[in-house]
Amino acid sequence: ERRIFSVRVSSSGLTIIVEAVSISLDKTNINIVEGKSEILTANLLPHNTTENSLLWSSSNEDVVRVSNGIVSGISIGEADITVTTSNDKTAVCKVTVTEDVDKTASNFKTEYAGILGKTTATVKSSDITDIDDALATYGNLSSGAKDKLTAEKSLLDALKSKAEEIKAAEEADAAATAEANKFKTDNANILAKTTETVASSDLAAIEKALEDYSKLSDAALAKLTNGEKALLDALKTKAEELKAAEEADAAATAEANKFKTDNANILAKTTSTVVSSDIAAIDKAQDDYSKLSDAAKNKLTNGEKSLLDALKTKAEELKEAENVVALYARIAALEAEVATLKTENAALKSELDEYSTKAVYDLNGDKKVTIADVTTLIDVIVNQ
């Protein structure tokens, strides 16, 4: 065996220096759990080497660090630990740092203590982000760490399911609220009506609102808690009643107006201007009036019936007066005619007196009368 040595001279005398010929480590491959340490022992040859100072180094101190042969696992990974003598002899050990699953599991529990402190009874939809973050981290863990967190994983799955269920319910509730609010906004004007303020002209708006209502989801219907449907039904009933009344009123008005138009001439008369010849027109107007509906009669607010009755009375009075006048005229005419006859009779009697004893006439072929007999007959006729 070849040995290298030298002699050093000092005031104390001569010192023999023996350099290392080789160096080796007691392990060439080791596995260390992160956070743990392992000791490497260096062996120098020759054993009587006087230069035994050593330099330790790591190829990746983020993974492994070394100090005087004490190797510490920093993080999961691999690195080479090299030991070097003063005369540059080296030895290498390959170090693999493995996970501390207990520590990983513990760190996981600590990091997500908040969400892991939830239950399906206390979890909220707003926790979904934290749950997803925890599950994503869990997904990146090693199988060994996952094995330490089976209960936590089950809890997170249950929490996510419940939180998503709650979120879906909240979204459905929000959608139902929005749907109900839109219905109320779209039909705000008609929903502000009451049975006292509704009009027949509101029917179209009421029917639109009822149609909109029929299209609402059950969830939206449940949000309408102010009796909107009952109100709309009541408004429709009232509006239809008003419309029917208005239509009946319009029909009555039209009927009354037709009566007034058809009998305008006679209705323009007064007891001062009516004449007996108006009786036929009055009778027709009264007959038309009798055929009117009660509603139409109620529209005749200018005393048309009273006027016609007064006109009829006046016209009949005039007719009766005219008949009397005509009768008196006839009497006067007859009296004049009688006076004429009397005058003619007197003349005739005078003439006949001359012949009263002179002549006899055959009136019937067998009976003989005198002029005196004829005169007597004429007197009887005239007196009658």
C-alpha cells in the first residue's frame, strides 16, 4: 500500500503529516422523511491520516442540507451529499427525501380547519369555494397522505354536496323571486287598482295579468303572498259588471235617442204651438214611448212623456173646439138655408094664393088636390 506523507518542521520539532488516500461513506443511498435527519459517517484511509478535516455539501439545499455529516430532509426530492477531504478526495451519498404523511395530513387539517369545522347542518353555499380549494389540495396529496385523511375527504364530499344543494335552492329561490317581481312590475298598474277604482277599460290589462299569472312557475306563485290572484279575479268580475252596465246604458241611450230622433218634430211642439192635426204624430210618439225599455225611459229626462200627454190633451181640446165651430157653422148654414126657404116659401104662397081656387092638379093619377092643399104641405115641410 502506497502512503503519502510529509514532514513539517516547527519550533516544537518535526511533525509527520499523513494525507488521506481515499474516503468513503458508510451509506451510498439513504431515504429520509422530510423534516427528519440521518447521520453519514466518513471513513478515511489510511486510518492514521493526520489531515482529517472534511467539507460536506449538498447538490440541492432546498431538498437536503448537511452539516458535519448530519443530513436533514427539507422537502420531497433527491439530492447528492458530497464529502471532500483537504486533498480533494470525495465520496457521495444519494439522498431521497420522502413525504412525512403525518405532517402533511396535520398541515392539511390545520390549513383547512375552518371548512373542516363545518357540518352539513352549518355549511352554506358561500363555503363552496373553500370546499373546492380543500378538495383540490387533497387531490394533489400523495396516496399516503390521503390515507391519513379519509374522514376529512368524506366530510368535504358531504359538505360540497350539501352546499351545492343549498346553492341550487338559493338560485331557484332567487329565480322565483325575480320571476314574481317581474310579474308584479309588468302588471303594477292593474295590481294597484281596487274594486272601487277599477274601470271597464281595465279589462284588457286584467286579462293580460291573469295570463301572465297562469304562466308563472309554482315557485314564483309561492312568492306572491299579497293575494294578487284573488285581487285580479275580483277586479275582472267588477270590470265585467261595469262593462255590462255601460253597454246596457249605451243601449238605453241609443234607444232613447232614436225615440227622440224619430219623434223630433212632435217633441219640438208646445201646448202653444200644437194643432189638432198633430194628434196622429202624438199617438205614434206615445205608442213608441210605450215600447221603450225602462232603462231607455229613464234616459228621457226632459219630460218627454209629460209633454206628449199635455200635447195630446191640448190637441184633443183643439179638435173638439174645431168640431164645435164646424157644428155651429153647419147650424148657421142650415139656418141661412131655412131663411132662404122661408123667403122662397112666402113668395110661392103669394103666387099660389092667386091660383088657390082656380085649378086642380092630378098628382097621383086618381087623387085630386087643390093649390091650397099643396100650400099646406109646403108649410109643413118648411116648418119641419
